[in-house]
Amino acid sequence: MSILPGSHLVAGTPIAERLGIPENERIVVRSRVRYIGPGLDQPANEPESLADSYYAYNLVKDTGIMEPDSVNTAQVLADLRCPMRDHVDELTPRIASRQETDRLNLAGVMAVLEVVRTTLTTSGKPVLVLHQIRPGNGSKSSTTWATAMPERPVLAARLAVKSDTERVIELRAESERWLAKRGIQQWTARWDEIGREKIRRNIANRETWVFEDDGEAIAAVTLNARPDLDFWDLDADGPALYLYKLLLARDRAGEGLGADIVNWSVDQAARRGFPWLRLDVCRTNKGLQRYYREQGFDHVRSVDVKGRDSGACFQRRAAPTPVENIIEWSAEADV
């Protein structure tokens, strides 16, 4: 982390101008090299990009952005009443400088893509400028490089209130219909009213979170410390945070938002002092079991309980897991 004058140039333009502040004001820059690795069990060792993030010093001087540790930028800016919403990109393919060649381990004369991303708040105020250098092979166009950096929407997470009940029930109904069309016997009609009553109770107990995109609730999840005693043993298994009913609007599937919410839940478990995030899923839904394995969960056991479809038990070690595109809000009233 460094403090620089606002006259510092990024791609030929003073950073103060890009942030919409006077040029005599100071700015903060967090610089890093991002690495990728050869495999899951080996450390990342190949430079993937150079990335500098610039902020107005007067805005972030009393926040975690001033510390060297990893920080959830979206959450910090939201707490400052500057929630991130849109961005404007400038893409410039060019030949790498000598310094960029050395830092990125490039061989010979190489093309790079210079990206300057200005992030705007919901009111259109610039609050963050990301300056990134990404290596190329000399043949890729800027369009290809641009689409190689997908962006997820920023979701606002908050505890569900009574007025969210029908929306959460509808998200569950969407999942029921989607599963039924695929012949998956899970959340079927025989659990209809039982499931809805559980949703009402979880919301009343302040255990259900909703995730909004531009004011619309598109997902929900329930987190609590109460295991399903048909599948988990309090004494033998020990304490954990339990994830129930991860629901996502079907028209938002494929955007990676489910994985974001899972990672956010892992972070919640760590923040609350639990060693594990646990869940149970339908024993016959092999696709869902594979999904959670891909999200870093280990299969603990499968339990066959008469009258229960669930019973495949999974857990993932709790650890600080910042999710840049999820910010936390407080509901103003339970209406």
C-alpha cells in the first residue's frame, strides 16, 4: 500500500481526474501480482497479471483498505455509503515495458492488454480505479481479452424480514418445478406446506438471508447452528454452522452466484467462530453432491432415514473467505 499525489498518471491520465477529485488531493494505491499455479495441490507460481487499485485517500483513510491484509473492497465501500454498481473499461493492447516483462516473466517481446477499470457507485460517482496488465500471446484481440474477465453483479446480503416471505417461498417453488422437470425427487409436493412453514420460521428466527441485485431478491440461504439430528450427532461431530435451503432464481443460474453465496457462508462460519460449514443433500441427487464437492466440501457419510430423502452429509473447513461481490446490508424494518 502506498500514498501518491493525485497527479500520478495511469494510462496517461491523472488518477485524481479519473476519481473525480482535486489533483492536489492524495490517493492510495494497493499493488499486487496475481499468480496462478499448476494444480490444486501445488502453490501458485506463474504471474497472471499486475494489478493496482487506486482510491481517494480522504475516502478510505480510516478503513481496512489502508492495511496490507486482504480486504472485501465492496463491503468497505458499501459501509462508506459508496456501494459499487457499474464500471467503465478502457482496453489498450500494446507491447510490454521492460519492467512488465520482468515482473510477468514474459519471454522476449510480448503483447499485453492494459485495462483501466473505473468503478462507479449507484449514483455514478467514481470510487475505485483498477489498473491491470495482463499478458497475451500477440494474437488475441482486445475483445477476446475483455470477455476473459467475467464480472459478477454485486449482491446486497441482508437478513430476511417478514415481507420477504413470499419471495423466498417463490424461489423455493421455482427450484421445485425445475427439479421435477428433471425427474429429481426432491422438495416434492408432499413436503409443500412443511417446507413453507420452515421458511416462515427461519425468517422469524433471523436465520435466513436474502441476496438482492438492483433491489430484487434473487437468492436466499438459511444459516444456523442447529444440526438435523437425523444426520448429525452433536457429540461426535462437534459444533458447526449449518447451511440450509440455498435458493437461486433459475434465470440467474450459470453466473457463479451460487458459488459466491457458498463462499460467503464459509466466511460467515469462520466469522462466527465455527470450525465447519455443514450441509446435507438428497441421497439420490448425484449432480448436487458433485456440485458441493466442486465447492470444496468433503463427503462425511450418507445416512438412510425412513421417510427422509436427504442424508448425504458434507462439510467444508471454515476459513476467512472474502467475496468481493457480496456486501452486507441491514433491513430497516420488519414489514
